[in-house]
Amino acid sequence: MKVLESTGPDLGGALRLLADPTRLRILGLLEREELAVGELSRALSLAQSRVSNHLRLLRDAGLLLERHVGTSTFLRLAPPRGDARLTDRLWEVVRGELEQLPEHQADRVRLAAVLDERRSDEGAFFDRLAGEWDKFSGAFENGRARERAMAHLLPRDFVVADLGCGTGYMGAALLGNCSRLICVDRSEGMLLQAKKRLEPTARHTEIEYRQGELDALPIADAELDGLVAGMVLHHLPTLDDALAEMHRVLKPGATAAVLELAPHHEEWMRAELGDRHLGLAPTEVLEAFERAGFDDLLLDPVEDAYRPRRAQAASDEVPHSLPLFVVRGRKS
């Protein structure tokens, strides 16, 4: 938006400028809404050439801001300047007299019609593009902007744990979304890798790294506002002890969410990735949550897949896509 600088007219010129009813009508509309010159002409029911002459005088006096979009010029009333410009002071005096102009009431009715037409045109534009929008305007580089926007909905003082954090894949999505992140893993090496991954982009999140087991978490009772456990339950011999610990460390009303593999047949994952179970049935995880005392349970079959690769895989071997799901439970 370009501010049209001017020292403004002298007293006599300022009085003549604002004595004209048409110019007062123009200022009255532009105080309400930014308008293109053509829209303003239709709202005033005046020829555009006549309106342009008045606009030139008001621009020269510094009373307008203008914005150019392609071949269109949009105008609105400039806010008062800090040095109490003469024309600003006079406008504050005479603007209250606008209601005495019968034309001004008609201007406002026509303005409403002009704005309705604009909204209809804009709606039709997006209606035409809706089916194709994601193809040319829905792509983002990594999706983090969406995560960051949603993060501002969370409380500022929010303590979360990433259980069985591994190298920090799940924890990375939590950075900036919580005030404190507690990463727990039984492996010191994994915690070191998580630290390398997370520390450079910690933003305003304080990160702690605690070595421990999921069935004996190094976390105090009711320390957490939430927790996640990603791709870790299928490494455990049983689920109940880990779920009981998750319930213990959450505050009342806090949520636990686990991301897990659905059952599959990739036997090589036992030896190469340390998997005890070839996936877990969602009903099995839901029942374990219920036994641990969680309520408000939810099963979410996410639109994603896990694609692990064998250590000795051929370069042209395509990894299998293994289905995933999320189970959420809340501590009452």
C-alpha cells in the first residue's frame, strides 16, 4: 500500500477541498471499505471520469492510500497522521455531517450491492478452481507450516514425553509444540542419536533425555500433559505393564497416543529390527488401553505406511508398505 505523501493545502484550500459534497461522499465510502475506482464509481452512481478528478484532489492532499493490483487501483482513506495534519482535523469535524447528505444514504445502499457483487465474483472464482486447487496450490515443501500453526492452539506450559524415542522421529514433530519434551529410550546410543537430531531445531522446547524401560518409566507420577509412543509396542513382550506405566505418568485428563504397525508377514524384521511381534492387532492395543484404565478410546487408521528396508536389500528392491494405525486414550 503506497502512502501518498503531501503537506496538504493551506487553510483556504483545505476548506474548499472538503466543502464539496461529492468529495465528502467519496471519503465517507473509502472510510468504510477499500474500493477499486470502478467500484467506487458504481457506489456513487457517477461517471468514473468525474470520480477520478475528485480522487486526484484528495490524493494530492494526502487523504488517500492506494494499492495497485494489475491494472486496477484500490483506494481507502488514509489514517490520521501523528502531526495532526490540517485536512485530517477538518475531516474529523465534517465527517459527522455526512448523515445530513441524502446522497450518502443512497451511496451506502449501492455500496452494499457492490460488495455483494464482489463477494459473489470471488466465490464463483474459487468455486471454479475448487476441484483442481490442490493440484497447483495445495503443495508445500514439508508440511511444517501447518504443524506450526496448529501448535499455537496448545497451552504454552505443555510437557510431553516421547517413549521409545529411538532416533527422535516422533519427537521432531513435537519441537516447538510443547514447552518440555522428555525423550525416553532403553538404548543410550539411540538417545545420543535423538539428541543429534533434535537439538539443532529445538526452538523454544526444553528437551530432556532419560534412559529407561517402558515398563518402569523414569518419569514421576502425573508429570506429563501428554505422551506418544511410536512404533515401539511391537518390540515389547507384553503390553499391559507399559500401558499401566503410561497411565501412571499422565496427569488427569491427559492423553496417550501410540502409533503402531498392523499385522504383517515380514519375518526378516524380527532379526534385523528387533521386532518381537509382526505388528499388532488394533483390537489388542485398544483392549490393553482399556485394561490400563484409559477411557475416551479412539482407533485412527492413518493414511500412511511404514516402508522398512533390509540391510542387504538390492538397490532395485521396492520396500513393502506396511499399514499403520493410531490408538488414543485419555486418563480420567
